[in-house]
Amino acid sequence: MDYLKLADLLLPDTNMSIEEILDMYPKRILPGNAKVTRFAPSPTGFLHMGGLFAALISERLAHQSGGVFYLRIEDTDKKREVKGSIPKIINSLNYFRISFDEGEIKPDVEIGSYGPYKQSERGHIYKAFIKELLKRSMAYPCFCSPEDLNGIRSQQKAEKQLTGYYGKWAKCRNLTSAEIQHKLADGRPFVIRLKSPGSPDGKIVYNDLVKGEISLPENTQDIVLLKSDGLPKYHFAHAVDDHLMGTTHVFRGDEWLSSVPVHLQLFKVLGWDPPFYGHISPIMKMDGTSKRKFSKRKDPEFAVSWYQEQGYAGSAVTEYLLRLANSNYEEWRLKNPHEPYDNFTVSVDKMSSSGALFDIDKFNDVCRNVIATLRSDEIYNALTEWSAQYDKKFHGLITKNKDYTMKILSIGRGSNKPRKDFANWSDVKPAISYFYDKMYNNCSIQNCWPEAVSKADAAEIIQAYINIYDETDDNTVWFEKIKSLCEQLGYARDMKSFKKNPSTFKGHVGDVAMVLRIALTGRTNTPDLYEIIQIMGKSRIIERLKRYL
């Protein structure tokens, strides 16, 4: 068979030479230890935590080595592509601070010299390499219909044979030139398959960056390289792209482990060195007393969009994922509480080979700690950005008077022990709602009133406080007035006196402060009462106290 003619017959419009393509993608000039990594999602659904985890590890290993991290969109499966998923993926990566050096930074806008970074736009490149394989008799056309393939599969199952297209089951592998031309003349659709050089008894041994040395059977399947729609299958496209784009290290979920023999075989057939592969075990979670994988069906938090909707700070999620990536990250963070996480060196050697456990309680603690380090203006900016999309009414409320909201968010910040009551931006609304009259007026004070204080005594406390209230009092003067008020109304001015002779008092200073706290906020637990009073201002304070009376 004249394989040169066959190649031209099957791909007549593919005329670009391999040399021309290789010239378009010169070898990257980088420091010796620099890594070139990528995140290559398919726009067939949402970005999930496993993908985000792999992207973070890839980004860190590239950037901490002085290398390159790029985004490649693997959109050759047009039947399963979900419209609008590419912008969502890019938005999520930006939200969680996964910054890439090359690729699609926003829909249809690319940066970098090794593109296009969308596989659907690289068809001419893949066809050139497939044509080369045809010329070398390493590939062939397959005209089997879906019915033909189902028939082969049924017969294999009946004979208890390995299913697939290989060996004697590869019906089109040895078609003659005349047979091929006849089928083409009949307009029969075809795919192009690899003529696998694998042996049924062969083994490959490779060193996985995460799991260590692994032995797997060689690939014997004549996999599809080019589909009938003219687009390549993932396996082939990824090999071509990783070589041309200079990828040195690939980190992906361990569901891809079984594909390693195919991928290594493709690189060998094409005459290239493969990248180093690292397969990441799935993130686990507790389900009762046992561990299981995150599930698309059971766990809404498997989708990264859930964290955006709930208002988790992107940097906080990333902070927690680094704890899952390396066991020594937590110790490093304790020693370096104010360092950016970028200063931590991620090590592949310290990654779990069995799957890290996602603990929602620890996760929320990490998120509280991260938000506690933010300035009030950073919190305001993030809160307003989030609420503009996910809680428009609240957004209108907090932006109506920015200075007032900023004062509220400043409570308990800037000290050595900042408040840690927000795990996400959803937590802010219920935590500060009493500052806003519309939400305060809807709360039920009676539901939280202390049993130890009668309504008559509470009214007496509130009226007496109205009489002494002065908005110019500093904290010391204000508290001294509260204690003096206690003495006038029969309450102990301090806990020590009350504990010594409890029967001689109606209550203590804490009870008096609690009455004021509940009347002003509708809560029994709030930040510092004096700060709250100062922020609310005189007219709001008097109005709320009189409202109770």
C-alpha cells in the first residue's frame, strides 16, 4: 500500500508540514528547574473541587519554580459541551486567585505565544501529525459503524474477551488500498485510529509524581485519533498540545491513571519525551463514621460555584486547599501568620496518595481566620461585590450609607485578637442586620428577653438610661454611668459584689447591660455594646429605646 497516497486521500486539505508547526512552537527558554504546567478543563459541566485542587497545585509548582502556568480549553467533545461553561470556569479560577500566564483570560481573549489555547481551533495542527502517522503506517482509517462496534463488543463479551478495538477485532486495520477507496467512494464516514504497537503481555513501569512507581499493562487498543467530525479525541490532542506548549509536569485526578499507558504510547509513537505525570487522589469527606469521595449528586459543595454563592472568600478556600495539599502547611502558617500563602513552597513529596479529608468545620475555621486578617475596607469591597450578585436587597442597604457600614465592619478589627464571626459573606447579613432599621424592626425582642428581669424592671432601666445618655461620653465615662445607674436601681455595680451578697440585689451590672443590648439590637450576644451605641448614634438609640417602652 502506498501510505503517502493514502494520507493524501484521507486528509487532502492538510498540507502544513511537521517542520513548519515545530517552528511555530520553539522550545521555551526557562531556568533549569522551571516547570511548565497547565490546567486543561473541558467545558462539559461545572468546575469542581477536584479540578480546582489540581489547578492550584499546578499553579503553585510552576510559579514557585519560576516557570509557566497556562490555561488550555479542551473543547473537542462538542456533543457534551455546555454553553456558557467556559466563562464560568475562567471566572471561578480568577475568584479563587488561580492566576495563569497564558491562555484564555476572558471569553475569546487570549494571551501567550503558544496558542491557540482552545483545542477546537487547533484542528489543522492535529491533522498534520495524524497525516504523518498515516504516512508511517502508524494509523489507518476505520469505517465501522456504531452497530458494527456494538456487534464486536457483544461477541467479545460472549467469548469473555477484553472489550475494545484491537488485534483480530480491529476489522479495518488491514484493509487494502482498493477497499479503502471503495468505501470512500461510497461516502462511508470514517475515523482514524492508531495502529497500536502494544503487546498483550507487555507492561509499562513509570514513576508517578504522587503515587510512586506504578506498573500497568501496555495499551493494545487501536484508539481513535481523529473523529468523523474532523476533531481529535482527547488522548491524541493532549499529547500534541503538551509537547508543542512545552508542558513538563501534568497533575490530574487519579481517574486518569488508567489512561497512562495510552498517553505514554502516543508520546513514544510521536517520538517525543512525555511530561511527568502526577495523579491526585480524590478529596474525601466523612459520611457518618466512614470516608467517601465527594459526590456530584450528594454534595452541593463539590461544585466550586457553591463557595462563590455562599460568599466564601476565594483566598480562604485556597488557604484551606493548601492544607490538604501539604501536611506541613498548617505548621508553616502558625509560624508565619501574616505571610501570603504564595511564600509557602508546595512539595509533591508531601501530598497524600490516599486522598485528603475535607473537614467542613476546619474549613470554616480557616475561612474565619482569613477574614479576620482583612481590613474593614477589604471586607466592604468583597461584601458589596458578592451581594451585588447574590443578595441585591442587602447590597442596596449596605451601600446606601457606606460610612455607616464601614464603621460597623470595623468593630473588633485592628487588634491582636480580631473578631472571627464571619466564615463567609452570607454570615455578615444576620450578624449585622440589627444595625439597619428595616431589619431591626422585623426582629422579635420578646423571644430573647432574659427571664431574670421583669418587663417593669426593664422599662425602669431603659428610662433611666435615656435620662443619663450622652453621645459624647467616652468608654470609661459611659461605663461608670452604667455602674452608677445600677446602684440607683438596686443592681450590683460589679460581679464581685453580687456574688458576695446576691440576695441584696435585683441583679448585677451584666443584667442591666443585657437589657440595653437586647432593646437596642434584639440580640443577647453582640460585639462591644459601647462601640455599637457609638456607631448607631443618638437619634437611633433614643428611638429604639422609646420603641421598646
